Amino acid sequence: MLNQFLISLTLAAHVLGLTLPQVIEEGVYVVPSLLTPATGDVTELRVLPAVVDAVSRQAEPISSVEYRFLPVSTNRPQPPYKVGTSTGPLVTAKSAVLLDQATGMVLWQKNPDSVRPIASLTKLMTAVVYLKHQPLDGMNHIHTLAPEENAVIGYNLTFPSGTQLTTGSLFGAMLVGSLNNTALALNGATGLSTTEFIAQMNQLAEEFGMRRTTFVDQTGVNNKNVATAGDVAVLAKQAFAESDINQFADQTSLEVRDVSGEKVRTVQATNQLAGNTDVELQGAKTGTTAEAGYCYVFQVVIEGHSVIGVILGATSDESRFSDAIKLIDWTSQQFDWK
């Protein structure tokens, strides 16, 4: 194991043009990376001739590695150690990433730079922008559903136009049920125009460092809402730090009432891992369109540490969650934070 670690550092120094002490000081590490052709996924991967990180010559093949730098800080948290030899699970997702939340260390990635539609993962940014610009009375603010909000395509909260709801109810319904009219209603409750709200989404994306992300609507219905898996992980780190957002992570359903209490709707969660006692969720959001495929972003606790996972373009509703379980199990088997 020690020899493999030294070989990894030596190879990194050679590739990056650094001395071995510089590699150690700067926190260089190796990310197993699965890259597939733009024309589609492949079933057979090339085997690297070199041994890197804790990957042995007998380990399953990987197509590439990427050298990354951990942020330099005297107070930097301890990153996890790779203790297993597996280079990653087989997943249906077109693009995916695993990230140690505390250090930003990428644990595994597949087509990490592929720019793809992200569907309703968009609503995480909508939630962040709403929290930044929410009315003075916050989640207690009463909003009247407008006809143009109810006219949006896709799944909606089925209250008629003119219904009065608290923004807290709208916020929860957006995150639990991924309902499109709630996203537009939250925009309306801020007092920002549609153009101003979307501009704020893109501005925050730039501030967060989401370099390959573009938002054109608040719902994700428009497939021009695009990002990389890595960018979505950056968004998740920001969004799931908000208690107003992560409180809904494990909620299987939500009862929504209008302000009179006379009209009631039950919103079912789109997140199938909600309520799963084998997974400690700290945040989650789904997204689906025909072009985006089945998407999922989540934050879970593994060995007392938070790990963010992003799945873009899985082949089915079921497979995005089975992909997530594979990534969670793989991480718990392959990394040690002690």
C-alpha cells in the first residue's frame, strides 16, 4: 500500500512538473475518472498501465485519472483515505460525481465535464435565490397563485388560481414534490421579475464557481438549463447547508393547506430514498425530462462525514436511485476518514 502511494505521488509530480515535497504540500490527489465517448457509453474500458493511488494492477479497469489539488489551508479538514482497490461502480448515469463535502475532494467521477440538462435540479438554485430575496415575513408570507404560474407545463400543485398559500408551503412542495408552479410562485413572492430572478440564479452560479452552468428558467422544464455534474455538486454544497432546504431531505410526503385550511393537497416525494433507514440523508433533489434523463443529487452521512453525489442522465427512475446506492456503498467500502 505504501509503495503504491509513493508511486502515485511520484507520477503526479512528473505529470504536474512539481517536486515530490510540493505534491505533498499542495495536497495533490488522484481521482479515478470514467470517460465515455460523446457518441454514447462504452462497455469496455481501457486499462491504465500505471498504478495510481491505491489502485492495483489487478483492480478493475479505469479509463483515465485526473490530478486535483485540495484547497491550501492551515485549517483544512482531514480528507478521506482511499483504502480499497476498486476504481468505481458501474452506473447507468451519463455523468456523475462523488465529493467529500468538507474538503471538496473528488472521490470518483464519470464524464465530469459533460454539460447536460439538469431538469428540476434547477429548483435547488431557485430555492437558494428565494431564500436570498424572500419577503420580510419569510415563510409566513401569503402568496396568491396567479394564472400564469398555474399555466406552466409539467407537474403542478393542484390548487386553482387565486388560492392563497404561505411561501413555506410552496417552498416545501417545490422541494418534496418538484412541482413547477410552486417555483414560479416563489419567484412571484420575492417581488423580482422573471428576468431579474433568473439573472440572480446565474449570478449566484458564477459566484459559486459553477463555470459551465446556465439557467433560463426557474423550474428546469427548459432543457437549456445546463450544468456539469461537478457544478451541480458545488450547488448542492451551498444549498444543503441551508436548514430551510435540508429539512425536507428525508420527507416522504407533505400535506399542503391553503391559508383558510379548507383546501388540502398531499404532495408525494419524488425522492425514493426518503425514509430509507439505511441511508442518512442530509439533502436530496430529483430532476427529470426526456432530454435530461433521470437526475439526482444527494448529500449523505458516511462514517460521520458528509458526502455529496450527483447523477445526471440515468436511464430510469429506479436506476438513478440504484446508482446512488451503489455510489454510497462504494464510498463506504473504499474510503476511510479515520
